[in-house]
Amino acid sequence: MTDTVLIEGLAVETVIGVYDWERDVQQRLLIDLELAWDVRVPAASDKVADALDYGSVSQHVIEYFSNQQPQLLETAAESLAADLQARFGVAWLKVVIRKPGAVPQAQSVGVSIERGQRE
């Protein structure tokens, strides 16, 4: 299967970072997700119940980061990927997390991971 559901540029405010000052402030993360999902069934039925509801996924990610406050982007990406796979039953996903402003000379820094198997 090569179908994916995309969520790009999801803005999340959370506590993240290794420096003491970072543990006292909220910072913005930008999250991109690619989630393997066979879109043939929802395409045929035209029912959201058959789809991977990107609204529900987005809300879950926002709530997830309100409860999780990792130090590293790597930890954030790995734990989010495992959580999304378990919660929404996706066999494969790609998670990109960007932290704008972390390096003044760069637009953003971040990590990108892929987990699971594409079918």
C-alpha cells in the first residue's frame, strides 16, 4: 500500500529542551506526519468513520504534547510515533518535528523518523 494521510505544519506549544530556561517556557514545534492508510474504503464509502480522521489525529498530537515534556526532539519523535501507531493502528508512519528558532542562523532544526512497515 502506498496511500498516506498527510498532516503538515501542525503547530504545538510545549515544554521541550535540555537547558534550564527551556524547562520554564513553552516553545513551538512544527510537526509533519505521513501515516500509511488505505484510502480506497473511505473513498468508496465517503464516510469519515472509514477514514483516518486527520482532525482526530491532530487533536491527539496537540493533547499528547500538553502531557509530554521531553528534553530531546529525538525522544519526542520516537514516543509520538509509538503512540500514534498504537492509538490509530497505522502500520507505517513518518514523523518530522521541527523546532523553529532553536539555532538563530537556521529557519528551524529537527528530526525525521520512519517507523513500521509499508505494506
